Amino acid sequence: MTDDEMLAFVEQHFPQAGFGQGQFVLEALGDGGTSRVRMPFQPTWLRPGPTVSGPAIMYLGDIGAWISVLKAVGPEPAATETF
């Protein structure tokens, strides 16, 4: 999948991820199921200190891992689910 195909797939199957709203930026998709995703700074993610909240960081990691899995196995929305 190309970067554009991946973004279209994510927007179709997981629009709440926020790629279309600028919450995340897909910087690169590599061979072998790698990805680089950036989360532009938003003041709402700050905690006292000021530090970025743990849930925001985990959200970034989760999105990056999901995109990497999709890159490796192909466009399958439930690729990371177990039933």
C-alpha cells in the first residue's frame, strides 16, 4: 500500500483516528511493516509539569502499531482483533 492508499483506508475504516483532522501525520511507510507516525502538539494533551499525558502517548503507539500491521498483512480492518 502507498501512503495515500493507507490514509484512505484508515479514514474509511477508522475515521475517529483523526488523520483527516490533523491529529496524526503518517510520515512514512516502510517495507516489512514499518511506519512512522507523528502526533502534532496539542495543548489538551498536557498534564501538570508540563508533560504529555500517558494516554496520548499510548494512542500514538497504538495507531503506529496498527498501521505497521496493516502494511505487513494488507488492508484488513480486523487484522489486530481476536475473536
